[in-house]
Amino acid sequence: MSDKVLDAEEFVDLDKFPIDTDSGDRRRLVTNAQASIQADGCVVLKGFVRAERIAELVAECDRVEKFGHRNFTRTNPYFLPDNESLPPTHPIRRFYDRSNAFVPADNLGDDSILRAIFRWPKFAPFIQEVLQEEQFFPYADPLADVIVNLAEEGGGFPWHFDTNNFTVTLAIQNAESGGEFEYSPMVRSTTEENYGQVEKVLNGDQTLIKTVRLEPGDLQIFKGRYSLHRVAPLFGKTKRYVAIFSYVSEAGMVSSPQRAKELYGRVLPIHLERAGLRSDALID
């Protein structure tokens, strides 16, 4: 472990993204990002991390990838069991192969570049301002506030909704090909599942799907609780690394025990204590 105190400002390209200032450039950046979020729940800041520092992030991921919980399973978009009372085409009954891994957050300590960015005092307020959320808190889950998603050839992540409302991802390393981010903007709301629209996406209706090719250093702000999304299958020997910084609208929110077990391989007492504490009535 290094004794050096990591400074997130050494990694973020503040010339392109002056989020550490109170300037007209920052205000324009925020306004443009807000417009993208309002349009379809997603904004990508190209080259948020300096290109010359990407190798250090890749090295960090290489160090911790051995701690990743690899899960090979079949899942529906809601991470729920099958329900045989529903029609076969219903989204709850649509299961897909999932093969990737998450490095739980407790493997990223004080010497982590990713955790330094997450803790940087300028970072969360900027994200909150872009999202225009009055209630905004770091995810309190000790396994999931800052994680690394890694996927290998043949893997990816099938269509799903996120548990937490706001997801912030940093692309670190791409596979040789594949791995595009595909999403259907705001396909459900806080009160309506919109199963009909979800079914159309699962059937491949391209009019409802947008595709983003994220490059190393790109920061994506995404409302993944409401937008159905997936990572397309990967090809080649190079692992795909993406860091995930998670924020929620309620203090103290954590993963459900079921999802913690599936994604991170462990259930902690805090998951059992806070199970079911959510502000919306969505099924997951």
C-alpha cells in the first residue's frame, strides 16, 4: 500500500471540465449536462480523466480484479425469480445469460484512485447539480459505493434496471470489440413498470434503443433505475473495466440481500437490517 495521499485533481481533466471553479465555463458545462439528462436520463463527459493517467487506473483494476465476484447465471431485467402465472413473453419471464464480475467496494481502500475521485469534495456536488436532485447521498452499501465491473470475452450484462437511482460510471479499459452501452431512456417511472414498453425493447425494437461507445476516461451519468440498459457481448482477450460510483436519493440505502448475494457474493448484516427500505414501489 502506498503512503502517498492521492489527489483526484491530478487525474480529472480540469481544463476541459472545470468543476473545481465557479466560472462561466462550469455553468455552461452543467447546463449542457442537465439538458442531456432531462432529454433521456444520460450524459457522457468525454475524456473526463486525463488520457495520460488511464494506465494507472488500469493497473489499479488489474490489482483488484482477482477479488471480483464472478457470477454465471440467467436473470431477468429485475433480478427476480420466474413467475409462471404470467404469459411467456412477459419481461419477468424473459431470462438471459449473465457472465461478468463485480469487485466489491471494500477492496478499494484509501490508496485507491477511484475512491479518491469518489471522495473528492468537488465531485458529488457536481453530479448532484447535473442531476438536479434535492436529495442526494452516496450509496451507503459497504460493498457497492465504489466498485469495478469487469467482463471478459463472451460476457457482458444483459438487459436490466439498476437498484440505485443514479449511477456514475468511468470507462477504464475496453474489450477488443463489443461492449457497447445500449439503453432505452426512461422506459419506466417511479410508479409505473410499463411492461409493454419493456417487452418491445427486449424484442429488439431499435426505435426505443440508443447506443453509446464509451472510451477510457469517459464519465457517464445515468439514471439506470428507470432506463432499461445492457452491455453488449464482448470479444477478444482484453478485459473490460468500468468503475461505478453510486448515489441514491435516501440516506442509508443499501442493496437488497438478494442482489448483494448475487452481485457481490456476500450478504452483510446491514443488508438484512435495511431490506425493503425504499421510497418507490417498483418491483425490484
